[in-house]
Amino acid sequence: MKKDIEDAKTQIDENKSMMLAKNYNRMAISINLPSEGDETFEFIGKMKEKISSTLEKENYLVGDSIMGYEMNEVFADELNFVTLLTIIAILVVVLFTLHSIPSSVMLVAVIQGAVYITTAISVLQGDAVNYIALILVQCILMGATIDYGILFICNYTEERKNKDKHDAICIAMRNSIKTILTSSLILFSCCLSVGMIMTQKVISQTCSIIACGTVSSVVMVILALPAITLILDRFIIKNK
């Protein structure tokens, strides 16, 4: 028993140095809640208020749940910033390619609409989407699938030189559809395969959402883009 007491004292002394220091003291808090979630974040918010009102000196909260809480607090602003930055960057690149502000804005709006549809589908399914997956999907879909719209618009403006807008729309889509479907099917099949095979949740979820976003982008380019192009023809084609 004496040896057990001595061992316990040694263990206490060793751990004491980890909890008490010259400038800071450490308190370990264990909660019977999930590492992340609304209930956990609500508890952390109340705990922060209690700590701020109780402790007079400077204090810091660390841990996996705290990190998730802080990410949750700033995620909306960061996602909006990334979205805006992506839109501006792609808009500038497309503008240099097409030399047309209406066409560039229209393409970015259509592809961004596909991104929103993809996100909405995940929300309606009740899936908890990792924030890394959302940001990656935002950037990859905008950068990869806007090529489909550029191809269609380039073919349309070329055909519009000597044909009316209805004939130009049909010919442009006929000339573009094979390339669009081939490229999109490759992206869709690769991402879907990885999403189904990978056991790592973040990677699997990211690839699955990109596959879904590819389908949304193709549908928007094939169905919505020609209709919008027809309506905005007078702004896209300046020289009648």
C-alpha cells in the first residue's frame, strides 16, 4: 500500500507540472456530448460566457470541439468570401476569353446556379456536409464546368455571324453537346467512383458532391444556358 501511495504521489507531481505553471494554469473539461453539433456548440457558447464573467484574467479555450465551434462561427463569412473571390477570378478569365461582359456574367451566373442547386440537394437530403467539401466543390465546379458554357457561347457567336438566333442556338448546341457530354461523363464517373470506394468520409463526400455538381452544371448548360442566350442575344451580339 505504501508503494501504491508513493506511485500515486509521483503521478500527481508529474501531472501537476502539466496543469500549473508560472504564467498559466490548465483546466481539463470533459463533456458528455458529440464532438460537433448544435447541442455541443450551444454548450460551448454558454461556457464561454460563464468563463468570461467568472475569470478576470486572460483565458483561452482549446480542443477539437472548440475548433469546430470557432469554424462554425466564421464559416458563413469565409464561404461567402471564397465564393466572391472565385466568381471575380473566373469572371476576369472568361472576360479575357470572350471579350464580352454580358456573356461572361451569364456564364458565371449559370454555373454558380448549378453550385447552389448542388448545395440545396445536399441540404434537402439532410446530409451534414463538411466545410472543406463545400469550399472545394465551390472552386472545382466553377473552374472545371464553366468550360462547357464557354464552348457553347463560342460556337453560338460564330454561327450567329450569318444565321438567325434560333438556328444559331440549335447548331451551337449540336456542335457542343458531344464534347460537353464526353468531358462531363469523365469527371462524373471518376468522382463518383472515388466517392463510392473511399472510406475516408471527407474525401468520399467531396467527390460525391462534385459528381452531383457536374450533373447540375451539364443540365444548366444544356437547358438553361441556350434559353438565357436567346433572351440576351441583343446584348451578346452587338453587330446585327
